[in-house]
Amino acid sequence: MSNSYSLALLEDNPKQLEKLESYLLKISNVEIVLKSRSSEDFFEQLKTVKPDILVADLDLGNDSMTGMEIAQELKIPVFFASINTADYIEDIEDLKREADICVDHITKPFTGEQFFKSFSRFLKEVCLFSELQYVYLDFNKTRGNRIALDDIVYLCADKQAGSESNNKQIHFINRSHENLIDFSFSRMQEKGFPKSHFITIHKSFRVNRKYIKCYHKKTETVEVFLYDDQGKIKSHHLPVSENYQSEIRRFLG
């Protein structure tokens, strides 16, 4: 398992936080980039780091949020380590299904060996899930094109095709844009586009979170980088409608 992952660790109990940290430090391909005991501090730190995985307690004591609520907002792979996982089983299953991410849990108390085995199995699932991130799309001249999700910068309505058309344009980081044939935004998940990868910024735009560099409040646009017709990577601005501005600001911190 060669992939490396950055972790966010959320646990309100200082002794449990220290114990989890000691377990995770023994796993060679992970790095703890965020460590917190409260939701407020967690989101403050999140402004400067972008973890790949969340390791969290479900019950954060007197905190205004639970670990589940934080996981539902982040929508990144999450491993819950909690004393009351049984109380959250339905929520855990809902999160796995709705956010289309890897979710697993271990119930306290557990030994270091038990944690290592469970978390190592979870990392294998995360690795396998990420390796399978391809979609098959129909373009103007070719059908069933195998496209890596990480190559896609954004999708947008094809205005030139007319308001009745269900065609779209798709823009990439490593090739010229293409015209998508008979593609519906409402059926993106059926096509293999997970909610965790793409964010709606406008009724006509779906953007890969990976390529959103910043939000420009003055122009109400997000800045992305993509491959242009001259074969160069260039900056490009996409409009953000009022309904989605708060979500974009929250995502970018």
C-alpha cells in the first residue's frame, strides 16, 4: 500500500487523543496534520490544512457538534473510534451511502493491535476506492471514453447546443475540452461521479473540488486551472450563484 494520507484527528478526551495519536504514528503511510479536541478549534485549523482522512470520536462531550455532524460536513473518508458506535450505526450507513465515501468504525475500548488491524483494513479500502475513480463518457466522436476523475476540472451546460439539449461541455487539466452527449447533472452519481469530488457552484456548473484555488468575492467567481486550446495550463474564472456562495466559502475556509 504505497499511497500516503494526511489525517485529521478529533477527540475531546485528552488521554484518548494522546493514545490515538500514538497508534497512528506507528503507521508509516499516514501523517497527522490536524489534531483537535473541539469542533470550533477543528474548523479553525481546517482553514490552513486539507486532510485526506478524518479519525474522530462520535461523542464530543459538551461540544456544539458531534463527530458525525463534522464528518457529514467534510465528506472525506472517516474512521470513527468511539464508545457508542452502536447508537450511530444508521447514521454511519447513511453517511457511507449518501456521501459515497469510505466509512468504518471501531468501538472503545480497544487495544493498539485491534486499532492497527482495523485502521489498516480501512486504509486498504480507501486506497482501492481511490484507484477505481474512473468514469466512462460519450463524446461527440467517440463513445465509452475511460476518463480519470482527477483529470476533470469542471462540467458545464453547453449553451451553444440550445436550452432543450442535454449535452454538456467537460474541461480537463491535461487535454482539450470535449462535448458530452446526453449527460444529466441529476444523474452524475449513476455515471460514477461521487458527491465528495464535485461541488455545485451554479445550476450550470459542477466543479472538481481539487481544482478550486480560491473564491473571488468581488467578482463572485471561483478560480480554477485548466488545459487550454494551445496546450497550456491557464487560470480560469467560473461564476458562483448566490445560492452556492456560502458553501464555497465554507469549503475553502
